Amino acid sequence: MRETVRDIDRQILSLLLQRHNVLVRMMRGSNRLTPQDERFLRESWEGQASKISSDPLLTSRLFNLLQEVDFLPPPSEENQTRRTAFNLAPQQKPVNIDMEGPRDQHATQVWIAIAAMTGKPLQIGKALVNDAVSDCVHMFNLMGANLHRDGNVIRHGTDCTPAGTPDKVLHVGKNPFNFYLGLAHYIGRPGHTRFSGGTELRLANFTPLRHFLPELGSRIIPLVPKTEGLPLRVECSGLLPDTIVLPADLPAEFVEALIIAAPFYGRQIVIDLGALDAGARSSMLSFLLPTLSMAGCEIREEGSRLHIAPWEGTLPAEPEIAMDPGLSALVLSLAPVLGGTISLRGLWPAGVETSAVEALLGQLNLSLTADASRVRLEAGSKYELPDVTLTVPENLPQSLATLPFALACAQALKHGHATVPQNIDPEIAREGESFSRACGLKILNTEISPLEHEGEHGPLWTAPSPAWAHALALCACVRHNQGFSLNNPSILTELYPGFWPMYNGLPIPALKRIQEAEATKERRRIRTRVEAKLTPRNEDDE
């Protein structure tokens, strides 16, 4: 029976590829179908799907996914020797890395929004200019801001007016915080606009927002029938109540965006956070209040309420942005598997997330040392990854959710056995089954061990997230073959442009290549030149 299902899956994939090729011809060189063609196909799909299922996953969400998914280019006769995947095969030697630490993406977006909403000059130096930050800059420039890049420096020009509320299509990319910042900016002013975004936001559910915004004199209208994600039309009256009481089901990032935008509404506002989880509220405000105070905002905390005065302050010429603990740990985690020394320049932040990173490294008998200008991890040239059972620390950043499991797989490759980390997220454990096979490993109950027959290269694997792409790169450092094969390295490039140039230069990466990758004007993509060609059926599999 399983062979029958496998053959059906092959047929489905073949039909999906045919469908994609027809859609490309229908687009006639543009990036999207015409609204008429899109509507015709959607109505046809929903009509046929509703005859066999009432599940919205099939009737609407799957159609959205099929419209957005990327396929590999078809094979061509003149390019028969193309590389089939991105091979992960770093030198297995102790590392010596001394580089700028990746700056906090979230804080960068906050300062971009503050500069745009005030219209005042500001410079963000040594910024992490990834896809989310680039989309944030582009979105606010469409609103009338004067943000521009010079390498990894972001500047907001002098003699600028604050961002307005034009009736334009604002593309926010894949990052939901960009959407929430743009939406919060519009809420305090009369106007209307449309927001569009990437696949994740097209499949998102903004129902809690849709129910809440009428209390602020605004509303959002989905532009695609029977969906709750982007694209959306936003209509705002600018008539806000004196006290805004936030319900518990609002997205945390929207709450944060609303607090950021409120000082620039030009009136006194009280925001009641009483319905929010106390721990989440405390963590949010521990970052927001000092940041907004640095920007000249007057916010008084009274119990669960924030009393926000109209902004009349000044902005710092160049605010200092700390390192991102999650992205920094992507680099620091190379020391446990390769040994050596890693030094990242910048401000190492204090907080529960950094404490979780330090706790995880502590289980491997490693400790971080940090001062005002850098953080350093020294494993030494003789360091060996210990054979211990790991425990997932509390408050580990979401961007590092896969790291304990990846380290356990590295232990299995190094010692021939390992144990699945304790307190592992069930979703991580489920996805880890596929990941372990890509590493030449198998999982039986909670034990991880090598497969009996491992080829010269690991199987071609598509990482479902940037964290999993990093996990495969980490395990490749202790591989027993010629390398692991990653199908989509660009998924990590979108988040951290400098990672692959650093990784490919191990054990001593060239700083110039890392700086060029982080400062390039164009968004970098790693092209693997994989072709869209289905694997032929092997009769020996029967």
C-alpha cells in the first residue's frame, strides 16, 4: 500500500509542476496573474474542492500555497553539469572567528519606524540589513520617509516631514512586525491603504485584529474572499478613545507596534495592558520603555496602564543597537562542534534569552565572557563535544528552537549515539525525523544513532526554516562523509546575509567577504542551480 501512495504522490508532484509551467506562461513575463485570471482559478478551485471537503485547509489555504510556492527551473540541454545542491563540507579544524556580531533585527525595525514617524535625522550603524529590515525601509519610504542605505548603515535624511498615510499598496515582505508597524502608524491618523505581503502573511489569520480595530475607529477588510490574511485594505478615521483597553488575544507584536506608534499620534493616550500575560508584558516593556525613553518619549507606567504623552523630544544621532542573541548564537554554536575561539564585537544584551543561550552552552562545559564591546567563547583546540543528555533551557529564543536537537545529532555523529534533548518541543521532534535522515542518523524512541549504510553525500534536504538550515550546517562540521546537501540555503541568507560567507571561510573566515555580503545593495541569494526534475521510479524499491 505504501508503494501505491508513493506513486500517487509522484503523480501529484508532476501535475503541480505542469500547473506551475502553465501559470508562468499565463503571466506573460510579469510576476503575477491578472486579477481576472486569479479570480477565475480561485472560484474554480473552491467550487471543485467544496464537492469533496469542507475543510478550509483544502478549499482556500492550499490554493494560496500553490499560487505562491517556488519551483526549480526546468532542465536545459546546454546546462547538463549543473551543481545539484549546496554542499555543506567545512574544514574540520578549530575555528578562529573575530567579527562584528549581528545586530538585533527587531530593534533596528523599531528605530526605523521611530525615525520615519518623527521625520527627524537618525543613523543606524553596523545594521543587520536582511530581508525584513530592507522591506521595513521600503515600506516607510512609500509613506514619505527618506530612509536610505550606505552599506550596512541606514540613514534618515535631514529636513524631512514625518511619514504620511498615502493611499498606496504597501508591501511588507514576510515579516509580520513590518505589517503591524505600518498598521499602527495608520491607526492614529485618517486615511486608507492596502497592505500586501509574502506567503506566510497571506496564510495568516488576523481575525482578532479585525474584531478589535473598530474600537479604535479603524477596520481591515480582506481583499481575497474567505481568507483572513493579506492582502488587506485598511480604513482609519483617526478618532481614538482616550483609553485603549487591549484584549488578551491580540498578537504581541501588534501590541508592541501600537505602543511604539502612540507617542506620535499628537495626543495623550492611555493603553491598558491588564489583559495581557504578566510575564510577556514585563518582557516587552523591559525593551520598549528604555528604547522609547531614549527617543525622547514620555511614558509613565501606572500598574498595567501606560500614560503616553505626545512626542516633543529629540532623537539620538546614532542609537546603539545590541547584538541579536539568537543570530549571534548561530555563530557561537560552531565552537562546540569544531573547537577554537569565537569573538563577536558589539554589545551583548542582558535578558532571559541571553541567559538561556548561556545555560545551553554551560551544559557543554563552555562559558561566555562578555564586556561592553564584545562577547567571547573559547573552547580551545583540544575541546571535544561531551557525551551528555541536553535539556532545552527555558526562554530559549524561537530562532534557536532547533539548536539543542542539532547539538544532540552532532553528539550522535561524534560518539555514535546520543539522546533526544529533554523538554524538546513536539514539533521540533517531529521535524527532526526528516532532519536526522539528512544527517545520516536514525531515531528510535529517544535514542539517536548513525544509519548502517551512509553514502558519500547526505540526501538532498530542504530546510523548513532558517533554524533547520543552520542545524544542518552545524552537523556538517562533524560529518563522516564528503558533505551534507542543502536544497535551499537562501532561507538562511534572508535572515542573516553574512552567515554563509563566514561558514564557507572556516576555520578562519575572511572578514571582507562577510562585510561585502552584509553591505551589498542587492539582496543576496545563493543559487544552487538545482533543476526541476522528478526522480525516476526505481523498480528496485518495490
